[in-house]
Amino acid sequence: MERYVIIDLETTGHSPTENDKIIEVGMVIVDNDTIVDDYSTLFNPNKKIPPFISNLTGIRNEDVQNAPTFKEKAKKMIELCGNHYLIAHNVPFDLSFLNTELSNHGLNKLTNPVLDTVELARILYPQAPSYKLGQLAEYLGIFHESPHRALSDAYVTAKLFLKLKEKLNALPYETVTHLINLEKMLKSDLYALLEQRQQALAFSTTETKNIESFRGLAFKQIQNSKEKSLNLDMSFGDYLDSIYEWNGSMQKQMKNFEKRDGQREMSEDIFDAFQSHKHGLIEAETGTGKSLAYLITAIYEALRSNKRLVISTYTTQLQTQLLDEEIPLLQKLISLPFQAALLKGKHHYLSLEKFEHELTSSEQDNYGITLTKAMILVWITETETGDIDEIHLPSNGYFFYKKIASDTESYVDPTSPWFSKSYYQKARNKAQQANIIITNHALLCTDIFNDYQFLPSYDKAIIDEAHHFEDIVSRHYGLQLDYSNMQYNLNQIGTTDDGKWLNRIVEKCALGPNALSLEKWNEIFLRTKYEVDDLFRTLFQYVMDQKVNKKSVSDIGRIQYKIEEDQEASKAWQLIKEMANRLSFLLRDLIHILSFLDQQMDKQEVFDKYDKEDLKRHLQHLQNFIDHLESFFLLNASATHVKWVEMERHSFNNAIYLYSEPTEVAALLAQDFFDKKESIILTSATLTMRNSFSFIVNRLGLDSEKLITNKIISPFDYTNQVQLMVPNDFPDIKHGNLGDFIYSTCEAILSLAEITKGRMLVLFTSYNMLKRSYSLLREIMDLNQYVLIAQGISSGSRTRLKKNFQTFDKAILLGTSSFWEGVDIPGEDLSCLMIVRLPFQPPDHPVYEARANHIKKERKNAFFELALPNAVIRFKQGFGRLIRSKKDRGIVFVCDARIMKARYGKFFIESIPNVPVSFQPTYELMNKADEWF
């Protein structure tokens, strides 16, 4: 069957069962891999088309007024479909609409074989950034003339299918064979296409290029890089001249080259710190080009000293940028050969051995796990790293991935044939040979607090996004325990009769469950699961019973409750402690039984290494649960640590998260890190308050006598690129006018949006305020005119929401939390940044409150020592979202008049670049904004 019918529908909504109707159909016919025909028509749905649909598709009520009804064209469509494959981008959606309409008109439903290009794209292009049709088309270089019109979308889907078919026909034999085994659980009827490819390969003598095969698994061959020797005979000054100065490599290699004095200044500062064996704090404002600046020095120093140098970032986005953009550019800019390697924690890397084992297991998979296996099968024929961050798995696919990550290998045998194929071992070997190791703060901290066992040895490091470093350090010195994780790990073990891991082990065992002393397992196991439920449910109720003023709300809407000494003395808390103690004893009983099983497994040949590795992993998880329960519940509160509970407001009664962190990490960092390393450079665009580094120096435990500091000024002309506007007539929240304040904010959003034609990013400090503003905006705004996107409400990741924002001409993006930094929207896509409130951390946030109390005990002012500096740094991060290049231009609108009225307001103004400030009534600011644009 070589004929395919590609269908796309435009509809009045998302559900045919709720009387949504088809308003347009587009059909494209593919025969022998060639587009041979098409068909399209509008339909009169006999109901109003919602404004959002009209805005999305451009189809309005008047366009369909004289169009035919579905019934009039149904037979024509059935005739075109014949008995051919039906293809759509999300087949269940289009087919359900078609079959509902056919059934409503007394016609037979379509039962053709189907292919879903969303599913196929996920499998065959696992590294695609998105699986929306428009973004896939862009990724694959397919021209998309009229997005969200049926015939145009059908044409794009047809071209996408042809690319997918071509990709499928390039897969190696082993991959195709595994996909055939998985096919029955997929939505698409792929068997015939896969079998055709398998048969073609069976009779072919041509080997698939750059593919290695082992134990029935096909994966990309990775060539080991060879270490290059180099004699460095160039002075640092000459080295910088050859890059930065006129006629240097930057000017020759970079389009629109502009010499930035601050960039070279930063390179020189870092080199001075390295030479004098001092640590460094460098604030490099937006536009400095700090990544290149520190990489240029890092490479020279690594080659000069013949010692590796570590660069650590907070976000994976910056890691990717360094490795995929900056390093390749530097290889052109620098005439000296160097090697850079990315190293992450072991859990980031796939274990091929574990994956091969899971593929052959008899456990029944659901759709999500089947799709995950299919994606990974194709991905390993392409990836050189095995880093799972390269692909976006289905949500439940990450639970499966936990079973096949490299950290599940309790012992790696260097003599095993899998050892040389291990992605993690390859990453470690590459890091050992590299001049520059790029890692993240999390692994850096893991290395520090485990006596430097995880990273190759180093003396010097550069920590980018350093304003996050204290928080990451605190988390690594602390603990986290949650209900879902406990139950998930217990369920992975199971009972002796439920088909899970333990059941399979017992069935393998010749002695039987009784002889293995497992007769008590089921009873203890079920009691343990019950006690976990009971503990977390009781804890939920305990927190709910506390007074409102004892609780806080996180920026993502979770209720937070800090555990203090006076609460620990209460009868209710004593009951919870008894429950935790009881649960710890039950977990110990489980460990004792599994330990006995471990001894028996050593005596029997029926058990393989995977069984034993799984057992050791389960034992480790159970022991971790005991350690965390004891630390959180059974040890008394300490002045040096803060313990708190978080829970979802509208979730299950046991959806609880437990946290504990040290209140201060300065002494720990000084002792374990800064005193042990020769030179550590900490950099960020936001480290100072009013040009002073004192806050970050104190928080991180740096010795000011062994420290080099500098603030690199931005090359942007902020005076002419930015207007800072603050209304002087907004209601004051202090006087209980929150509703009025939100209403004024929403009015200002709409007024500014009219001036800037959307293109607005609105930053909130409270998720609750964001939700209330979103609801009000939807009531008062013209949904035909603007697309409103809100973090936590609109579906998708931060990256997806940003892309959607940039896709629409007139869009307003509401964000909190992570949107304050790391979001780059250059050019005209963003013309207005609104900051709703100054970003002070809530005074009742558990960690802030504990740190503040610690500062007060030292007879210092917690507001000026902690709250204000943190808020200023956060404000600077938010402010930096607007101007990302010399051509950008826009307005920063701050709704919070405290920035002008409060005595501490000047700390914010004086910590950002010098910009014109207007403090006037809202209507005057709107007039000024209108003139500005």
C-alpha cells in the first residue's frame, strides 16, 4: 500500500463530544513518495466560531456563512480516503472529529490504517526541540506558508511524513527489529513499513555507516579523541592582542564585530587572579560578552600550566551555549589546539547495558514506556554523549529512564565488554584528557562535599551564574524527602506475588520464598506502604491545622510550613515523630530481609548481575529513607539548620515534600572549597548592590584579603535605549488594597500593550497574584487582539512558552520564578518589561526566616544584610531581560512605588545602569510611552 492520505482539520474547539465542529478540511494525496493531488474546503459548522479560533486560523464567521455543510462533502472525503493509510499530525484528534461527524450523519466510521506524524517525529527525531507542526517544520527546513490553515498544514504534514519515511529507511537492522517488537503498543500502524525496511536490510550486504552493533543493540560509534601536546610560547598580552585587537581573529571571524573594552578587561582580571593565586568576583553587565572573556583566559591558563580548569554553570542552557556555540567559535579564534569536555552527574547518562537488559525483559509496557523505548532506540544511533538531556521523553518515560541510567550500575567492571561502550565512562575519559571541563553547580557541589571524587582534579575554576551558588550549596548540604519518591521506590520492589522485581526474583529462586525467609515480607511491606501513607497524610493535616500566619506560600503556589523547636514539643508533633520512628523500624526490617536474600543470591547461579545490582540499589534507597526520616523527624531542631514542609494546596493529602538546609554555608565553603583551591573566579551579571560586593563576599565566606573584584560596565547605551517608568497613583497594598492593585496592574498592562502592540513580559513575585491577574485580564481584554500566555497556566515548559510568545505578533507573557532570569527575547519581540512588585523574598519563607534570625542573633540588621541585597540582585536579573543587544529599545514599567518612596528604593535605582526615570500618574506615563515608541 503505497498511497497515503494526509488530513488536517480546523475546528471550533478541542472536543467533538462537546459539540465542537469542523470548519475546514485539507487533504493531500501521496503516491509512491510523491504528492499527486490535494483537496480542501471550508464547512459551515452552524455555530459561532470562537474569537480565539478566528485569531489562530484567520477563519471568521462570514467566511463559512455560505460554505457547504460536512454532510454535503462527506462522501467525497470517504472516496479520497479509500482503504489507504490516513496520516495526520495527532491522528486521534483529527480521526475522532471525522468519525464523530460521519457517525452523526449515519455514515460508517473510517477504519483505515493510520500513521501519526507526532508520534513518528518523536521516535525518529528524538532530539527535535518541539513536536508542534510549525516548529518541526522549521527544525527540518520545511517551508510553512499558512500555519493553522488546513491545506497548508496538510502539505507540511505530507512533506514531514516523507522525511520521516526517509529517516525510517535509514535505520539499522537491529533498531528496526526492536521497533517491530514495540509496534503493537503504538498509535501508528507501522508494521508494514518496518517489515519492508527489515526485509530490505536482511538481503543487503551494506553496513550502516558509523553504527556499532552489540548484543542486538545498534548505536553510534564514538571515536576516542587523542590528546594533543603543545608547547605554549606566547605571552598572555600577545595572546589577547591576537584575538581582541583590530585585525585580530575576532574581527576576522565575527560578523558585525564591535570591539568591547570590558571583555578584554575581564580576561585580564581573571588572569591576574590566576597568577596571584587569588579568588575573584567579577560582575559583568549585560553585553560584556563574559562567556568568551572567561573562556579565552581559561584556555590560555590551562595550556600554560598544563592543568585542567573547571567551568561551572547553573543552567543547562548556558552549558549547551558554551559547548555548542562558544567553544566552536573559540576554536576558530584561537590558533592553539585545545580540548573542552562536558561532564554531568552519572544519572544524566544512559546505560546501554541496562537498556539492552530492559528491552529483553518480559514486563508489560504501557504506551509511555513503549514510546520512550522507541525514542531511545533511534537516539542511540545518533548521540555521541548518551546525555538524556538531549531528548524530551514523555512524562512517565522519566520513571523508566531511572531504571536505565548509569547511576543504577552499582559496580562497573572494567573487564566487561560494556565498559568500553559506557557513555559515562567516555564522558569521564574525555574530561580527564580535556583542558577545559564544563560542568554544573550541582555536580561541582557533589564533588566538593564528597572529598572531590566525582570531577577530575583541578586547582582553578570559574563559576558562572554565581548568584545561585549559595542556594545550590545549601541544597547539597541539606536533604529532601517526598511521598511520591518513597512510594515509587517501594513499588519498584513489590511483593512476592505482584509481578514486580521481588516476585521475579522469587520465581528464579530454587529454594522458594519460605526458605528465603520471605514469608514475612508481604506483611511488613504492605504495613510499610500503609505507614508511609499514614505519616504523610497526618503531616498534611498537621500543617493544615496550623494558624494561617504560621504558613507561607512559595512562588509556585505551594504551602510552606517551617518546623521549629516549640512545634517539636507539641503532642501532635510527638505523634508524628512516633510514626516516623515506627516507619524507620519497618524499613529496617525490609533491609534485613533483603540482606538475607543478598546472601542467598550469592550462593545461586540463577541470579545474574542485574538482579544483584537491583538489590543493592533497593537496599541503598531504603537506607536513604531511614537516614532522611531520622534527620528530619528524630533529631531536634538546630540553630544551624532549617526544616520545613511543602505541599500542594489542591493535591492529594499526602503529596508532601520535606526539606532541610543549613542556615549558613560561608564557613563550610571557606573550609571545604576556597581554602583548598588555588583560584576560584565567581562571575555573573548581578553580584553587586550599589557597586559593592560585600553581600556576596559575606554569604560565600570569601576572604577579602585574598580576593580580586571588578565590575565591568555594559557597552549598551541605556540612557537612550531604556525608559524606567513608575506610576505614583497605584493603590498601596499595605492598606489591604490587593484587589485594587491587581486591577490597576491589569489596566496598565492593557494600556501598555496597546502602545507596544503586545510584546510584553510581565514579571510577578507571587504565583497567586499572577493567577488573579490572568483571570482578570481574560475578563477585560479583547481576546481577538492579544494572545495571553501565563506560566503555570498555559501548557508547556519555559522554553515552549517563550517560543509561543515570539510566534504571535501581539502577545503578553506573564511569568514568575524562573522567568526573572535566563530568558533572552532580543529585538522587537520584547518592547516592554513590567515588574509588578519589587522581588523581596517573603519574610516567612522558611530559609529566609532562618537566615534572618541567624543574622539578628549576631546583632545585625537582617533587612539590609539579607533581604535587600537579595531583592536588588533579583531586580537586576529581571531588569536585564529587556535589553539584550545594542539595537534593543523599550520600557521598564515598575508598578511598585516603593522604588521611589521607600528610603531603600535608591538601592535598586543605583544598582542598575543609569536610565531616565519617570515617577508620574499612570496616564502621563502612558502618554510618554506613546511618544517613546
